[in-house]
Amino acid sequence: MKVIETRLPQVLILEPKVFGDERGFFMESFNQHAFESATDLSRSFVQDNHSRSRQGVLRGIHYQLEQPQGKLVRVTEGRVFDVAVDLQRHSPTFGQWVGVELSAENHRQLWVPEGFGHAFVVLSERADFLYKTTDYYHPASERCIRYDDPELGIEWPAVEGLTLSEKDRAGVLLRDAEVFEREVE
């Protein structure tokens, strides 16, 4: 597994080894030992999620104040622009973001650590998005920040006809959001 550092030191791009020939390809989508060896992170994953969305669907920026989730995300069909935002108030990178294209073709995965918000927009006709989480979904502590918050300044790719859920349309600005008051380990 190849690990690519981003401008936010805790957010990592992972490229698994892909073995392909005229028949197709094979890859280990997750191996606990390889993940820990390559990243120096020791995490247990407790839940796997799968969403399918059509082009223009934007989900996020989501996070949980209680039971914060680290997420290992990937795309198995289509393409998305995936974003992680540091929401740890006392972090030197608070309010900064990283965006990366994940696709079925590039096989990349993004490690979104606990204490970070997460969002993505679908670039292809549709996309299947899979992610492993380090804690369980806790709806009572879920929060949402607006994807278009000018303070964040996320450079979303141009997509016609964005579709947001009611929850995402009701997201708050970072300046009004409850965030992590200490760095999450």
C-alpha cells in the first residue's frame, strides 16, 4: 500500500496494490496489518457503510461530536470529489480542508480522521461510495456545516444541478458550529 501525505498531516491518501490483467483486477480493499504498518495508525473499524448517489448529489459536511468517527472511504463505481475538514478548534490546521478525487478507476482511499468533517460530491452519472468507520453512527451528536461556507473556501468542482438533503441545506456556518474543543485522538 502506498501512502500519500496531504497538506493536512492527519489526512492520508492510500493507494492499494492493484494486480490487473486482461481478466480484470484484484486488490485487497482493506488489510488491518497493512493499514497499521503503512500509516502508523492503530484503529478498529466497527461499521461499514455503502451509499449510492447520482451525479450532483453533495453529502456533508458531516461529523459527530460524541463518538467521533474516523472514516476510511473509497468509491467502487463512478467518481467523487471527497473533502476532509479539520474541526478541532485548537489544531494548527483548524478550518482547513483537503479534497481529492476518488474513483473506481484510481482505487484511491482517503483516511478522514476523528475530529474532521467529511463531505463529497458525485462527479459521474452515479457513484457507489463505501466507508469503514471507527465508531457507530450516533444521530443525536451528528452535526453539519454548510458545504459552501465562505470561511472554509472549499474549491468544489463545477457540477450542474447540485442536490442536497434537507439536513445538508440546514447546515450551519463554521463560525456558528459546535466543533471539537480539543484535538481528537
